[in-house]
Amino acid sequence: MQAIIFANRTGDELAPLNSHYCPALLPVGNKAVIEYTLEDIVKSGITQIKLVISFQAKEIENHLGHGEKWGLDIEYFLSKPEEDTGEILKRLALAPYESLLLVRGDIFRSPCIAHFIDFSKEFSNDFVQAKMENQNAGMMLLPAALPYIADINWPFLPHCDNKSVVTLVLHGRCFMLDSFLCYMNANKALATNELPSLTPNERSYLSASPEQDFYVGPKTNTDELHKQSGWGIIGENCQIEEDVQLKGCVVIGQNCLIDKTSIIDNSMILANTYVGGNLEVSNSILCKNLLINVETSGVIQINDQALIGSNEVQAKSSTNKTGIMTRFMLSIILLLSLPLWPLLSIYSSLRNTFKPHSDSNAEKSTISDIFIDNSGRNFQAWRWNIPSKLLSRSPQIFYVLTGKLDLFGDAPEARYSTGKEDRRLGIFGPVQLLLEPSAPEEERHMLELEFDADERAIKYLHLVCRACKSNAQVIASSL
């Protein structure tokens, strides 16, 4: 038997936290949610996994690899965000009578998969509906469940048809992670040992609480925890300065710095976050510069690094990955193109005067964009307002020569830069050459992922050819 894990939620319910984490990678007790599902699947004896991903797919692949850590063989399958399960299964071309486990990997539940499979096999002709805490537990077994596969779509909808349905009530806790409060409660449940057979991996230390302890990761420096009235989980490589007060249930991610005399009360500090001195945080989730009130779901973005902010180096190496010979050729091309610039300016002005469009850039001969360079700094760049995307970006070759951008890379527009700290940015790429600037971010992500998956040595040449063909069609249609 093999398993199909669905990890294609967008996490809009948790915005703007979903700009840092997709639901499958949300840390619960300093471990991604999907890792608990993988560990549970391993206990059932399944080793073959098809993992359906969409939003932040590259981050999921980088985090899980091919499953070697768990003794699994993970094969990734790209889908649209929250795509209908039936459509996904059609494209997977599965054998119609093969026994398959379908399970959501972006919700958090107590270990139960082995028990569910064993029970379902006893009712091989019926759909076994898994319930936990009176909720859909997000799992089913094919082929019996085939008529009911919509039940595993996100968001979950109530199941109304009771014919040929067997309900299995599973013991344990189940968290949908569809609100800040639910996410906080999932971490609290783990920190207070409310989930059977799940215990934090960190080493246990006594606190002043007679009932609960701290679980602390390696390379973490703390003040005297046995004097703290709070309890909870503290990740690895953290620094908790002296006179910091920890109250109630506290969950702190890895690589965090809590400065002197701060008070953390019943709150979560997610990985790579700095909390400033003399700051009191209560009933909140902190993620870098986001302060989220759990009770009201209110979100404040803090722009003062002295209060809260990122505790990691965001800037990447500014080394230009474009070779010296390529840059030499580009400098020649840029110089040779300079005499054409007056003609392009005239053409652009005439075109946009006599064929105006509805957008704000219709009457401009050039368009200015805010870019982020490969060192994480903002700068302003311009392009010609003409249909040819290749030719319109020719002035931006200058930024390749100065090392701000690569020749080929992800789109450097600032408004689409979230989550790209580890990726190179360039003037040419699939998004820049094949999509309009107004294209939805979802479409941009999908196109970048498809291009990443292309392992051909000539994929850049193929991209340029596609861009030329597309531009020729646009120009022909405008004549």
C-alpha cells in the first residue's frame, strides 16, 4: 500500500502568517506539522508516498527531501492550491482497485493511522469515515472511499450521505490549524503532554510549576528555569537573557533571542525572532516582525527592530552568478543598444498615445519598478513600455553588470519577493518573460515551480524562444 498526502492548503485563514509558513510547515513544538503525519505513516508500515504540494512547494521539498530521514520514498506532485481531490487523482493515473491511503498532512492530530487502516480493512466494501473530537480526521482508504473523496478537500465540509458509511471514532486530539487560537492550542497541547504517545523531543528541565516542565533544545542558554513559574518548549540555539520572566505555557522556536527583563506570558515566539528588552508579550504569537493577538486575531506589523524583528541574516551573498565572459558580452550588447534607445522612446510614446490602454502606465514611454537585489536591498529600475518583454528589459542589463541581479533568476519585484531569501533574482525568468506584471501571485509561483522542475540543459534557451514567440504573437495582434 502507498499513501497520498495532501499538503496543498494556502493557509489564508492564518494570513499574514502564511507568508512565512504554509500550513504543512507550521511548527508545532519546533517540528513541522507534516512531519507528525510522516512519522505516523511510518508506524503503519507504508513507505511509498505521493506528496501533493502547491503553495511554497520548494520550501516543503527542501525541508523533507525524498523522505530518507523517515525511511520513506517521497514523490512530489504539483497541484493548484486547494485543488479538487478528484482532479488530482485523475492526473495521478492510479490503478482503479489499488488500496491507497489518502490523508491530509496539513492538519495536526494524534497518531492514529495504523489503527485506521486496520479497522478500514475489516470493512473493505464500505467507506470508513474517520472522526476525532467530532471532526473529520482527514483520512480515507481507497477504493471503498472513492465516491466520497470530496470529503478530504480543504476546507472540510460536513458529510451528509450516511449510506454505506462506517464511522470510526478515534481517540486523541485533532487541530485543523484554521485559526490563530487553534494553532496556539495545538502547541499548548503538545507542551502540556495532552497528546497520547507524543512528547517534545527536547530535554526536560524542571520549572517552578509542580505539574509541568520545560523542554529545551541543544545549544540554548537560559536563566534559571527552575525559578520560572511558566513551562513549555524552547528550541535549539536560543538565548534567553537574565531577568526574563516566562509565565504560563510558553513555546519558543529555534534561533530566538529574548532580551533582558522581557515578560513572555502564555505566548508563542516562532523561529528566528528577536524580542526586545523590557517588552511584555501576553496571549500572542510573534513571528519576526509580526505581533498576533490570539484572542482578537488582530495583527500588528512592527517596524522597530528594537521591539521585535528577525533574528537571522536576511541578506544573501551579493556574488554575481553570471560569469565574467557573459557579463563582457552583455556590456557589448548594452553599448550597442544605446543608439536604439531614442527610437524605442519615440516608438513607445507614439504607440501609447495612439493606442491608449486603461492602466495607469498607458501614456508613459518607460515604466519604473521597485526591485529587490540579491543582497536584499530595494532599488528602482526602469523598462521600456513596449510589448516585447525581452527588449523592454534591455536597460536592466546594467544591473547584471553591477552585480545587483543575475541574468536569469526569479522576478525581483519587491511585491512578490516574500519567501525568496534563498533564491537568486534576475532580469530574465519565466515570470518576467511569459507573464504580465498584473498576473496573480499564485500563477507566478506555479510557473516558477514548473521552470525549476525542468532539468534540461537548454531550458534557458527554450525560455527565450518561448518569449520571442509569445512577443511576436502579441505584436501581430496589436497591428
